[in-house]
Amino acid sequence: MMRAANTVQIRVTLDEIKPKVWRQLVLPSYWTLEQLHLSIQAAFNWWNYHLHEFRIGGLRFGDVDLLTDDDFDGGARVFDFREVSLRNFQVGSSFKYLYDFGDGWRHTVSIEAFATEDKVPKFARCLDGARARPPEDVGGTSGYDRFLEIIADQSDPEHAETLRWCGGHFDPEWFDLEVVNKDLRTALRANVKRRLHQPKPLRKVS
């Protein structure tokens, strides 16, 4: 007798950023969109302090207590993201996840596979990924483009101040699988605090 799938593999890609910023995750298939939201936040090290929602088939899914009275999208009805399980999706389907209605970070979530593991995992885990997500509150894609120009040009009058703002270091190519999985192990923890800035590279000892 075949056992039911208990995990789902997904790919989350940040839209409108090239080269692509993405994470490939495995999560328990019984988890809901709320737990997926928290896992995306952890996998990208977003700070989870802006409004967020999923867009699926033209409908909005999110925290109804936060979104019911907002004016985004003309106040269209919001469905509770705690009532939608990941096992309800099919392989090959995709939908959108929006974080920060001001900066407008849109992610494409793609369902890649379902699988049966000997034990249902307690945490989400990252299999692979690429590149760092933009800094929080950088101003969306246009602001991020300008941010990269400034930090790459030491003669820019905003260079020093911008570096201080982002913690003194930012590498758009940075991705550390071990760090991401460490963050994912605390994804569902209440009031978890994320790193404010990207880890600085260790200095080589000559």
C-alpha cells in the first residue's frame, strides 16, 4: 500500500531581479500558507514586519486580521491563509507571494514535487538557492538598482552613508546554504529576530 506524500518541494523566486534570487525548499505537506509565509521569510531573511499576502487564482490569501481593512487592491476580500494546506496544490502549479506593499517584493512560488519521507520533518529545509535578497526598505526594484550603483562606486557622495545603512557590507551574490537552514529551523518560532544585515566575510589571515 502506497503511503501518502508528506513533503512538498517548492521553488520561490523573487520577481524582477536579474540574475535571479531564488530558494528551493522542502516543507511538510500538511503545512498551511501561513507556515509557508514564515518559511519564505526565513529562507530569504526578510524581517517579517511588512504586510504580506498570497495571490492564487486571482484571490487574496493572508492574515485576515491585518489585511481586511487595508486599501490595497481596492479592499478586495482576503481569505484566511491558515485554512489552505500545501497538499491542496498540484505539481506544476504556481502562485504569487507579495511582501511589503510599499517596496512591492513579488515572489513566484512553484510546486515542484511531492514525496514521502520516513519521518515528517519538523522544519522546512533549503536544498539550494542563489544570491542575496535586496535590503529591507531599499525602495523596491528601482531603489535596489540605485543602491547597487552607489555601493559599487566609492566616488559616489552617498557611498559611505549607504554602506553604513546596510551594515557596512553587501554582496548581491551571497548565498550560504548552512545559514539559510539555520534560519529555517526557527521559522515558526514566535517573535524570532532575524539578522539585521548580511554576514560580513571573514578576513583571510596571511
